[in-house]
Amino acid sequence: MNIKKLSLAILGASAISTAAADVTVYGKANLSLNKYDIESSSPGEDNWKLESNASRLGVKGSYAINDNLKAIYKMEYQVYIDDGDSGSSKGNDTFEQRNIYAGLQGNFGTLIAGKHDTPTKMAQGSIDRFNDLPLGDIGNVLEGENRQSNIIMYTTPKMGDFSFTAAVVPGEDNESGSDEGVADGVSLALSYKVDNLYLAVTNDSDIDSRDTTRFVAEYTVGAAKIGVLLQTAELASGGPGQQDDEDAYMLSGQYRLTDQLVLKAQYIMNEMDSGVADDEKTQFALGVDYKLSKAAKLFAYMSAIETDLELAGDIEDKTFAVGYELKF
């Protein structure tokens, strides 16, 4: 992406904020220094790396159409502040598209279209204690962490303590000659939030070629938060010799030791049946956050992902990291 053009677009959006009713420029810088011990790659890795972890820059806002309806938008880009390179096959890009959409919001709810996290991904809430961190994010172990292009998504108004979100992904590729409709992929999520309890159940149908069902629960008691995730996933279309079923669970928690210090941990077990072998993948992570201010923190964590391959033995990837995050 042309950096100069993106910068001018963001500055332009800021300049017209008074005329466009509501414009917010925001971002996050997250950097970590990671020590890696990687067995899954060939050759293996034993090195230090400076990582930019989903650092981002975005513009979002709304424009009142009338008393009951407003236009909404969001344009968010991932920023690679470590080396300026996304690793994209299209070239050296400092910016990469994240959630970008336009839509409408009113008494009927919210309707958006563009590129966005699926309802299943959003429903995890905050139980992923190491979200976006190398070898820490649950996407390293679990299916369902998808951001879909060409998505159309509707969220109902708050219904008491419940909320419902539905998304469809049109079948724009027709290489096989088969009929593909407006809802080639579907993602649904129903959530419940009351006091200190959060619950969600989701279902993906043919999202990233998977059918996935997820249950999420988080309970807050005093200074502690406890999270649970249960999930099953399978190939959306398979035949003999093509089965790849997964059954997984996750436990996570955090404890606020002081106003500044937070301890975190999570464990994931994923059992995978390829139709040929039964494999297992586990993740164990521990970490600590130290709050410098409302917008800034220091953090440290360690994470290990072990893959037990029935036909090839055990493989383990590990990292230890220290980092810094600033939100603005």
C-alpha cells in the first residue's frame, strides 16, 4: 500500500472531523523482544526477534442521516513497526488491511459490509489472555479465528441481556462451475452478559472451509477472571480420507494483584483426527502485565506449543518475550 496516500487519507479524515460529526483516529503500538526455540520449521530456529504484534492505525466514525439512522464506517490497517514489512507476497507493505467496513446503524440494529472478524471470532471476548502475541494467540492452536473478506454482518439491538450477530460471506469464487450463493459461508453468535457473567455460543458453516461450533464462558469474581472455551471443528466438505475433525477446550485466567500488576495464564488442548492418525496440540502460556498508565503497559510472557504427531513424534515451539504496548 502507498504509505503517503494512507497518511494523507487519515490526516484528511481528521481535518473534516467537525463537518463529518464523529471521526476518531486511533491506534496501537505493540512491540516485543522474543527469544524463540522452534522445532516445527526446517531447519529449526534458536534466535531473538523484535516483533510488531498487530500494531495498528485506524479511522472510525459516524454521520447522522436523521434522528433514527446514522452511517458508520471503519478503516483499520495493521502497521509493521519492527521492519516495515508485512511479508506479503505482493511486496514490502508497511500497512495491511484489518477490519474495514461501511454500514448503517439505527433502532433496527447494525448492518455492515466489508472485511471483518467473524461473529465466532468476536465471541471469544477477552478470554484469550495472550491475544495477537507470537505463540500465545489461540489462533496458533484453534480453528475459528477468522477475518473474512466480502462479509455482510448484522447485529441486533440489545435484547435484555442477549445479543445476536449473523454474518454471510457470498460465494464469489466459482472456479469449479458449481452454484455459489449469497450465503456461501455463514457465521452466527448468540451472547449473554449480565453482571459478572458472559456466555456465548457460535456456529460457523463453511467459513475458511470449516464447520465450527464454539462455546465461551467468562466469570469475574473480585480481582480474578476465569474463562472457558469448548469447540468442535471439521472440514465443511470432505470424503473418505479427507476427514480432519477437532475437539478442543481452553482454560484461561487472570488475577489483578495490584492496580498496576496483572498475572495471566491459559491452557489449550486440541485433539485432531485426520482420518489416518490421532494427533494432539497443546498450548501453555504464563504472563504478567505492568500498567504504566491508562494507555501504556509493559508485559512479559512465555508460551510453549507442543504437537504430538502419532506418526512423526513430538514437536515443541517455545518463546519467552518482554514487550511494550501503547494505545492512542
